[in-house]
Amino acid sequence: PPSGVAIFPFSVQGGEAYADLREGMVSTLARRLDGFDEFRVVDPNRVLAKVGGDGSAFFDPDAVGATAAQLGGDRFVIGSVVQTGGQVELLASLYDLDGAELGAAEQTFRSDEEMPEAIDGFALQLIQALLPDSEQLKAELVTETTPSFATLRLLFQTEAALRDGRHEDAAELAERAIATDSTSGIAWYLRARSYAWLTANAETYFDAVEPFRESLPPRLRTLYDIQKLPVENQEQATREFLIDYPGDVDGIGRLAENLFHENPVRYKSASDALPLFAELLEVDPDNREHLMHILSQLLKDQEFEKVDSLLADFGPETVYGALGRVLEGDMSSGLHPGWVTFMLAVSSRWNALAEYRQRWNTWNDVGGDFLEAAALGVGLD
């Protein structure tokens, strides 16, 4: 397989005017490096979940090499954004896992208007450092250009909101990015991804991406193409995508959702999705969507010991908060408010649910009402 390059958060020095570049440089450089056969980029979601957005921790190449290896990289980039005397310097170095410097990039800009060109040159220098001499022409043929800083900043903020599970914020930020640059395919794609969490009519939003499909980086373009396939073809296409992009968080999430929702239609078990959701939860332990999927399937399978294990690992507040989203009737997910509670009632004896009822009453009074109604409905009172 191609070698992996891990891009770590940049340190931002001299003020917070460009603080969005701390995490933003990770995603924008990853997009620019995407598509070269000679190397692959470690998924920025994994990098940022592993280390957070604090670039100040990444000055020592010897220490960072171990983290890069854990993430599946064999080379890594650390860099900084330095504001001094009316100008901003972008600085970065490429290292191998032993901490030996393999190349460097450096660009300067004095205004927001100059920044896109500086990022273009900066990315080109890194690509040239990664490619062998015989392939340097490929670097010159990079066609993507950086949008205005206003658009770029909104894209960074949209991606951060998606990582945090703030889907309404992400949708609003994506709309604002489109308002500043209606030709940004990435903005249209992020908009569709955001609304996919908020509405049952997600296809309308993905349809709007089609005019900009060719402008998407290869990774996003492939994910978009999978989204447009008939649902019965999406599982295999996603598995093939994960061969090209091993460990990709969005790809794993797409496959997990497909197995969870479509396996019952195929007369297979939705439990096949549990290892994938567990992997996603390791990457992002705060993601209640992944936890909710795991819990609901464990309850359906009557795996109460595993539910208790999750309680021990994550704490009652987190676990019942995740289930509480279903109890409250999160209609954006298309789930009936009493689904999980009814499932509990029909899969176990009522007296076995007393502890769950008590905990849910503590979290939300609605929980007990649904539990009691479900139990009475199946004669388990």
C-alpha cells in the first residue's frame, strides 16, 4: 500500500487572527495531497481526534514520530503560522518516523487577499518534497486553488462543527461559505453532509452537489459517488473505498450506517455494524450518535451485560443521554420516541427494567412514561 503522511495541527503564534489555521491547515493540506498514487494522507479526523487542535504540543519531531506511527503514517508534517511585523509566515517540515527532516515549505503573506496564493505555493512545496524527482511534474499539474480566506475560514469552521456533532451549526456555516463563494464544491458537499443529519430528505442536498462534482478532491468525490449509488450497491463500493483509504472515518461511518440500517432488509443482523461503530467510538468517544447505535442494537440483542460495561466505561450520564435522544423523539433521526423503550420491554421481563426505568426517570421524566406504556402494551406489568 502507499505510504502514509500524517499532518499535525499547526501552532499559531503572534495572535489569534489566524487561529482557524491551527486545525484548518490539516484538512486543507490533506485535500491538496489527496489523489497522488505515491502516498496517502492519514485521515485528518483521526489525527485531530488523537491529538486535538493544540499545535503547541508538536515541536519535537522525535516525540511526534511515535504518534504518527500509531496513526498509520510513515512520514509526518509539523508546522506553524507565525504573525510578526505585519506579515504572516507559513512554515512546515516533513519528517520520517526517526525525526529526520525530508523537506520543508515556507510562504509569506501580508493580507487576507494574499493568503490563498501563499497556501497554493505552500502545498506545492510539500508535494514536491513528497514526490520522487521523476514525478515532480505531477506537482506542477495540481489544479485546485485555495478559495478566499473568508470562504476558507468558514469551511474550516464547518468541518470542526461536523467533527463535534454540531450539525445545525455546520449547516449554517456551510450556507455562509456558499454565500461567499457559490462555486466551492467542498462547501456544497459539506452542506449536504450537514443536512444529512438533520433531514430525511438528504438526497435533495446531495443533488445540489452534482454541478461541482469534478471540482471535489478525489476522496470526497468518491464518497459523493457512493452516496448517489442505489442503496444495495453502497456496501461493496464503500468497502472498496476503504481499501484505497484505510481507516477513513467517513468511510467507516458510511459502512456502519449501511450495515445497521440495511442488513435487516437483507435478512442479516444489524449487529455486523457494531465493530465499526466501536472503532468510531474509539476515535471519538464523545460522539453520542455512535454510542446510540451501539446501545440500541445491544438492547435489541438483549446484551445487557455489555450495556452495563458501557455504563462503566462512559458513565450513566453519557449512556442515558445517548438513549435519551431516542426517548425524546429526535425526529431528525426518523426514530419513534418509544422505539428503544418498547424494544427493552418486549425483549426482557418488566422487573428487569426497574433499574433502567429509575435511571431514565432521573435523566428525563418522559423516559418512565414511555417505559410504563410499553410494558403495559405487551402485558409485562
